[in-house]
Amino acid sequence: MLAAPAPKRSLATLSRATAIAAVITQAGIAVTGSVVRVTSSGLGCPTWPQCFPGSLVPQPHPEVAAVHQWIEFGNRLLTGLVGFVALACLVVALLLRPRRRRLIQLAATMPLGVVAQAVLGGITVLTGLAWWTVSVHFLVSMVLVWLAMLLVAAFAEGDAPPRWLFPGPLRDLLRTATIVLAALLIAGTLVTSAGPHAGNAATPRLAAGVPAMVQLHADLLVGFLGLLAGLGFALRAVGVPTGVWRRYTALVCLVLAQGTLGVVQYVTGVPEVLVSLHVLGAASVVVAMAAFWTSCRVRAHQPAVAMGGARPRASAGTA
């Protein structure tokens, strides 16, 4: 009789592991995409969804080096793994009983996001790696990383409305910091769009000076750090659990490391390996920010609302 709940516990463990795998794969595909870009392999497969007209796989071609073909093709293959993990998240969420509307909605964003990214990837190739398509492609990946982190938390928490661990003004400060982080990521893509790593030597760049874009990016970084510093003092004043402080500290350390890496990139002429490390750092900051966000509120366990039934009202936020 005591062993009966084991399958349920096993499914709960699988659920969280699947969501963590979604975080890793969504961030990983952004990093491998940067490898495609810095190796000038963006048009290694010049058509989409085929690699070459009439062939899904790389083919000997006098104008496209084999190494570029396989780097780009390998990145496309990884999309299959990302899609498998994303679909697994949805399947596991649907298998859990009782069914939970918010959990299923979050899980559904994973496969839908992969489909959207596949379409964006095709547009990127068909437009010859236009800088704005590459930027959007990366930014959508960061949104999916954030949603995957919310999914990780959702599998572990309940369905009650969120109860924040600090008052409204601090929540506004946290939201403002999150908005500035989004602007910081956008500015980072503009630096890349104006910089030397286009994915292909013939790709036009953003018609803006690199120093100006770097200055914008740096200003937003300083602003983001300032908001985090203010948030830290405020959290200390109101008192928050140790777990919140651990995630806050990890976030600040990652942001400082990412800023240092950006400075090293700039003064060393943007070497290829540092570009990919910077993309990894950006994804890590998003993970840390989302983890910090979810630690700042509690969702208690309660009977799940039936699919199609009325939802409880949240008095302190809905995230």
C-alpha cells in the first residue's frame, strides 16, 4: 500500500527533468547558432527547409565549403532535439493528474516556440541572413529560455495565485529591472548586427557605428546593475528567505561576469570564441533572472481548476 504513490512521484521527477532539459536545449541552440555565425557558416545550407535544392543534406558544391555546410546542417539537426524535448514537456504536462491549466499553457509554449523558431530560421536563410532576422531569432530563443524556467518552477509549485514575498513597490522595481534586461538583450543584438560576425561575408550589416551601439549596450548594463543594487538593498530591508538571496547573488555575479566578458571582447577585437561565450552568458543571465523572479513569489498547492472552469483571481500578481 505504501508503494502505490511511486508512479506519481516518478512522473513528477520526470516532469521537472524534462523542463530543465528544455532550458538547456533552448539555450544551447542559441549558442550553436552563434557558432554558425562566427564561422561564417550561415549560408552553408543556402536553401530552406532543404540544404540544397533537391537535397535535405549537404552536397559537394564548388562555392560552399563542406565545413560550412555541415556546421549549418548540424545546427538544423539540433532543432530536432529541441523539438523532441519541447514536445515531451507538453506530453508530461498533459499526463499529470489533475490537469493544470497554467502548467499546460506554459508547456505548450515550448513546441509552439520551436515551430516559430523553425519558421524564423527559414526566413533568416531566405533573406540572406538579414541582420534583423538574426536578432529576432536570438531574442525569441531568450524568451523561450525564460518560459522554460517558468515551466521548471510550475512543475514544482502549486496552482494558487502567487503570493509575493515583498510589497508592491519592490515588485515594480523587479519588473523594471526585467524590462531593462530585455532592452539590454536587444541592444546586444544591435552590437552584433553592426559588428564583424555576420554569418556570411556577403551579408550587409546594420548601418550604425559599432562604438555607438556598444555605448548603448554599456549604458543599459550600468542601468541594469544599478537597479539590481537598489533591489538588493530593498530586499535586505524587508527581509527575504535565504533561497531568494542565493538566487539574487547568483544573478549579480553572472551579470558582472558577462559585463567583464563584454569588455574583454571589445578590447580584443571580438574574437570568435568570446562571441559564443557571450551568447552563453546572455542565456545564463536570463536563466538566473527567471530563477530569481520565481523565487520571489510562492504558489501554494490547492485543487486544480477544471479545464474550462473559472480561475481564481490573483490579488498580488499573476506571474
